[in-house]
Amino acid sequence: MLKYLQLTVAILIVFFLTQTIHAAPLLNLSLDFTRELTENNKTEQISGTLHYDVQTARVVVEIDKPIKQIMLVKDKILEEVILSKTYKCGNI
């Protein structure tokens, strides 16, 4: 009886370990950031969110402070995006 219990526990442990090893694929990634820039004894703080969509391989930078704006990264160059409706990360 003890052998069957040990075998059952071993099988359950292996099952749970294999389930945790297989991770779900990454669909999108968002990163909040803050940048502090000091120049000529003036300090400017910039904060926002960086969004990366894996399927379209698109990077969007959403700035919240000091001025609210959205920029798109194309060929390593930031381009400002003007939107007339509410921005959502999934609809980039």
C-alpha cells in the first residue's frame, strides 16, 4: 500500500512540475518608466508606459507626464501619433 502511495505522489509531482515548466507564449508586454533629466540646474521628470505587441512587433511609447502624448517606434525613430479616440494597448 505504501508503494502505491509513493508512486501516486511521484506521478503527481512530475505532472505539476511539467505543467509549470510549459509557460504560455508572450502576447504583449507593458513597462512603466520614469526618467529624470537634469540640465542647466533644471530637473525634468518624464513618466509613461512602454507597450510592445509581439504579433505586430510594434513598440508604442505612451507619455503621461509632463505632456500627454503617444509615440510609435518605427526603424528606431520615435514618431508622434495623433489620435482622435481613446487609446487602448490592444488596438495599437
